[in-house]
Amino acid sequence: MPRRPVARLTLVLAAIGCLLAGPADASKESLDAGVKVALDNLTAKIPVAPELIQKAAGILVFPRVYKAGVWIGAAIGEGALQVHGETVQYYRTTALSYGFQIGVQWRTEIVLFMTQEALDRFRAGNGWQAGIDGSIAVIAFGAGNSIDTDNIQQPIIGFVFDDKGLMFDLSLKGNKYWKIDVH
């Protein structure tokens, strides 16, 4: 096998290994603190967020989702599901992707369940996958940096942002969500 494909495969496997070994076994205190910071950031950056949070039946918050890849990528993060402001379960998200990509990044992912039915379907399973078990309408910028209000009417909506603000043209399709025990 030529050297370049072997080198790329080695880098991809190393990046995926680092991701899978990365954020595991976070404490309840650190996850809860990260969730609070993530929600505070969302409400500070997105004008409609406080109203949406108030209306949501449940909120799934991943303060840091780490992603790395070279053509093939992987992402992983840990977070919490809150119902009426209280944490009811901890979760891990994982995703695999392929296509042109290179590098390492982190981002915050927040999923709002706007109906009780959507929240109940999510909570009923373990290994729930976005796009298969339920569709998440990711909120994106529209013209003039306004929020796409058509997606706000969906039963499950998501926000993806980094420290600079809401990220453009991203998807949560294919993300898997797993219940975890945190101590």
C-alpha cells in the first residue's frame, strides 16, 4: 500500500481514538457546570433563545462536542437532558462523517424538544439517532444574520455554536445519543 493512504488512515484512526478516549467519565459537577455555561451562552447570543427554552418540554445540552478527522471524521461529547430546569439524565453523543474535512474542533450542541411527544419518544429509547428516530431542525442564520424562524416551529430544534457564535450550515443528522451513568 502506498505511504500516503497509510499515513492518512493512521492519522484518522489516531484522531478517532483520541476522540473516543477524550471526554469520557466527566463528573456530574463538571457536566452540570458546562450545561449552565452553554445555556447562558445560547441565551446571550440568540435573542429568541430564552423564549424557546421557556417553551421547551426538555433540553439536551452538550457543552463540548469534540470532532476530528482527515476525510473520515468522528465526534463525541457528553451532556445532560434537562426537564423544567432540572437534570434528569446524562447522555453521550457520537457521530461519524466522511468527505472533505481535516482538523480538530469543538462545538456546543443544544437540542430543544418543543413538544412532550417528541421528548417522550427520545427518552423511551437508548441509541436514538437524529434523522432516523427523529428529525432535528438545526437553526441557522438567514439573510442579514436573522434566525430562520420557519424551523422554530418544528417539534425538535437544534443549535450548534462555538465561542464565536451560531455556526452556519451544519447538521445533526446521524448523531447518536446514548444514556450514560455519571458519578
